Amino acid sequence: MQYNSQREKLVLREYGRTIQDMVSYCLTITERERRQQCAEAIVGAMASMNPQLRHQPDYQRKLWDQLALMSGYKLDIDYPYDITRRDEADAHPAPLKYPMQRIRYRHYGHLLEAFMRKLQQLPDEAQRQALAGQLADAMKQDLYDFNRGALDEGKIRADIMAYTDGTVQLSDNFRFAQVTAGRVQEKSRKKKRK
């Protein structure tokens, strides 16, 4: 008796030992025409074992690729399709370069630093204060997401000063937006009654 652990390892388990043995037998056939007929019979058997493949595009091509893989690409027949080798299919693309940039405070991110540089260059003081207020609320959200215990409006004011080298300050009457349920809420505009 021979155990499966003593036999050669299966290449594709979904087809089982019988199909693997058929492929091994096909490799031993010397006549090319008989070997071609045997390979076509094996592909037919593989198709009947995996009927769900019929719903995929190019399922015949996939079956022939799997036959070539199970034979170790040693089967000398006329394939109806160009065979995709396993090493070509599994080749990984080259990794993308990640733009590494120095970020002063990582929890705020690179985009906020870019906005702070633009903020410094704005000539109009009213626009500068409006943008600084929006950035302060965004910083509050980032700080809340990073560490809820460190949520301090004084720290945000100090960070804006540090980013802009002291050229931009939030006005003393600036009110930060409230953070509720993890999100910064829009500031409510109170209507004046006459």
C-alpha cells in the first residue's frame, strides 16, 4: 500500500491525483498525435470536474494553462492558445516610489503643511484669518483622531504659530468648532433678533 504522503506532490489539488496521473502518463507517450489526443481528453476531464469555470471568460485558455502547469511545462503538444508560464503570471510589478517628505507634526499630515505655506503667502488679512480658522478646525479634527487626550485648543494655536513662523495668529475671539461623535461640527450661525 502506498500513502499519498509517499507519492509526488500534487501541483493543483482541485483536480486530484487521477488527473495528475493522467498528465504523467501523457508525458510518457512518444507519438505526438496520440499525445495531443490524450492532452485534449485530459482538458475535457478537467472541464467536467470544474463546471463553474465555463462561466468565466477564456475558461478554455485557463484549462490549457493549468495542463501545462501540471506537466511542469514539459508536455510537447500543439496548444490552441499561447501558454502563460507561472513565473510570468506571478511576477510582481516594480514597487512604486513613495514620495517621502519631512512632516513636522505627523498627525496633521503633509497637505496641512502645504496649506500653511500658502496661508503665509496670502496678502489679504481677511482671507488669511478665514483660511486660518478653517485650518484650525481641520487641525482640531486631526488632533482628535490622533489622540483624544491631547485635544487642546491652545496647542492648535501654538502649532499654527510654529508652522507660519509667527506670522499668522488666530484672533482672540476665534471660536473652534465642536467635536461631537468623532466629527467636527459646523459652527452655528446665530441670527440677530431686531
